[in-house]
Amino acid sequence: MTLRLTVIGTGYLGATHAACMAELGFEVLGVDVDKEKIDSLSRGELPIHEPGLPELLRKHTESGRLRFTTSFDEAGAFGDVHFIAVGTPQRAGEHAADMTYVDASVAAIARAATKDSLIVGKSTVPVGSARRLKGLVAEESRDGVTVNFAWNPEFLREGFAVADTLRPDRLVMGSDSAAAEATLREVYADAISRDTPFISTDFETAELVKVAANAFLATKISFINAFSEVTETVGGNIRTLADAIGLDARIGRRFLNAGIGFGGGCLPKDIRALQARVSELGLDSTMRFLNEVDEVNLRRRDRAVYVAETLLGSLEGKKVAVLGVAFKPNSDDVRDSPALDVAARLYSSGADVSVYDPAANANASKRYPRLNYVDALATAVADADLVMLLTEWSEFVNIDPAELSGVVSHKQIVDGRNVLNHDKWTAAGWDIISLGHKS
Ligand code: UGA
């Protein structure tokens, strides 16, 4: 009999996982305590921007293979495998991860399970959590019901969530039970049949793989951004530098794009939570370099504001067009977005800031309602003293500078993501300043 799956937590990760598991042929029940979210998902409506996901959600809510509920009792009676996909945000005023939602949902589903089943954690957690949660499951599950436990970190990227879930580049599972492994191999049979590596390990390694991957990616970005501080001072071309070192297969070109740095709901909070966790373990200096990674990253935002101030003399009363406020392209997510942070700081320094983002205006305006959000590029740049490209949507990368020339007040643009073609902009009479280049 085909396994029945539940996915607890229907945010970014959970909604994607639930819809993709339905696409693979499983019957899936999505569970969340937020009734409004459950109602909208049940209608096939997705509250986030993610290419390909709305189609999957609609297809499988219509077919009935994917349903949603707020009831843990219903989930406990239904599921053979329960995926935990709730958030682990940064604790208020601290760097450590908040485990409240993970603990509560693991305990609730363990109590509610009325048949032998497997609980699988997917959230990003401090190392040591899985072993503790396994103990919690043993305490909370009903007599006569066997509830196994495993850890299976998720590596999906926003903007590519569907592809990353259906065709992952690796599967990692931490457990101490052969039965748990056999069940998870059944869930992921499709990917395994296409030779996706399946790494079976202990709880601690599985948890650490996730944070190590994100810490490495963050370090790579700050590494190139630290070099951009050097090229901004001495001269040189940061893009060529990245291309040249990236050709060494041991280094690789990806995640070496210099600019205003990383943001989002994962990289920044994960490097902070990792430091907090290793300090708790008594290893205070072990991950100290991640402080530097964080600091280099935040200095990029200062640099973007400084470049704008230098170009305009003072920001007071100047019109600045901000192109892009999502933390990266193909996303409407503005959590810890460097672009939105820069836009807000330009505003605080007196600029009149017009913002256009193809998807993130609505989310950004909830955080910073005072910026002037417009729904077209041409409106944003009209009469601008300065244009700042802060998120590299393809719509911006492909702008024809000649078309904007008659619209702005001053033909000057800051390329905060190092994606524009200098020669083209210069030939059209623009002053173009790319972050990472001497100005
Ligand atoms: C990241 C990881 O890439 C995923 O593998 C992981 O599963 C996910 O976190 C998570 O923990 O859930 P995501 O947050 O979607 O995924 O974003 P990334 O594509 O990693 O980009 C993060 C930030 O780095 C963005 O702000 C992006 O603009 C920035 N970035 C990326 C750079 O500044 N330069 C680069 O070269 C690459």
C-alpha cells in the first residue's frame, strides 16, 4: 500500500514539500495551526511567489490527493510518515534558533499518532535537537503505537523549490533505525531510482550537514565581498577575479557574485544560530570566523548607501529609484533582504525612494510602508537622480539603457549586484558604478 504522508507546517518548505510529494503520487495531508493559511491552501491558493508551485498545488487540491487541515488528530490517524517543516526563527534579541514550534509540533503529532509511523524532521535545527526530540517522541507516543524518528534536512532554494524537491542533488538522513531508513527510501524511491545519492548517517551529522552547507555558502559570498573591498580601494575587476578563481574546479564559480550581500530567511539566521550553538557546547572560538562573514556581509549594505551619498552629495530630497527589494530574484521574500534594508536607509537619510520589484512590493510595503512603491519600472525611474539595481531580476539585467535615458533626471546607476554590462551603459551616456569596483 502506498504510504500516506503528512507535512506539518505549511510555510515555504512545507507547502513545497506537500505539493511535490503529491506530485510523486502520495496522498498528502498538510497541517498547520494557522486556519487562514489552511483555508487558502485548501482552495488551491498559495500565499507565496514560487515558480511552478501554484500549478502543482491547484492540480493536487483538485484531484483530492493533497488536502489540508488544522487537526493533529486527523493527521495522527492518517499518516504513515509525518514530516516536520515548521520554522526555527532567530530568537528575539538573540542569535540562537527558536525551537518552540518544532518541539510543539513533534510532541503534538507523537501524541496524536494512532498507528505505527515515522516522524521526520526537516527544519534547520541546532545540532543535538534530533536526539532530544527522539526522546520526546518516545515519551509522548501512545502505548502500543511505535513511532520512529529520523532527521532529513532540506536543501531547497527559493525560486527553484519545486525542481530542488523533485530532483534533489542529494538526500541526507540521520537515524538509528533500519526501519526508518527503509521507509524514507520508499518515500524518495523516485529520486533514488535516478541515482540521487542517499546518505544515511547519524542524527548529529544529518543536522550538521545542513548548517555546514549554508555556512559554507555564506562564507563564499563574504569571501568575494571581502575582496571587493580591496578592489574598491585599489582598482581591479571583481567579476573577472571571481571568474578566474572560479575556473579552478576546487573553488567553483557559483556563489562568488559580489554585491550587496546575502539575505533571506536562511543564510543570515543559520550562521548566527550555528555560532550560538557551538558556544553553548563550550566551543566559543570555533565558529568565530562566521562573525566576520556576517560583518563583511552587513558592511556591503553600508557601502551601497555610501556610494549613493557620494554620488548625490546629500540624499536629502533626491529621488532614488530602487530596482528590486526581494532578497534575491524570482522570489517575493523580503526577510533580511539587503536590498530592502538599503532602500529603507536611503529613505532615512532623506531620499525620496521609489521602489519597483516584480513580486516583492506587497511584502516590502508591510515592512516599510513609507517607501513609494510603484508597479512599473518606468514609473520608478521617472525623474530619478539615481537608479540603484539591488536585486538582479532578469527584467533589470536586460534593461536597454537608451530607453531609460530620456526618462531620468540624471543618467547614473549603481549596480548593486554586478550584473550590468558596463560598456553598454557607458556607450549610452550613463555613469555606472558597480559595487566591488573603484568609483
Ligand atoms: C539557501 C541555500 O542556498 C539552500 O540550499 C538552503 O536549502 C536554503 O538556504 C535553506 O536553508 O532553506 P535561499 O535562502 O533560497 O537558499 O537563497 P540562496 O540562493 O542561497 O541566496 C541567499 C542570498 O545570497 C541571496 O540574498 C542572494 O542574493 C545572495 N547571493 C547568492 C549573493 O549575494 N551572491 C551569490 O553569489 C549568491
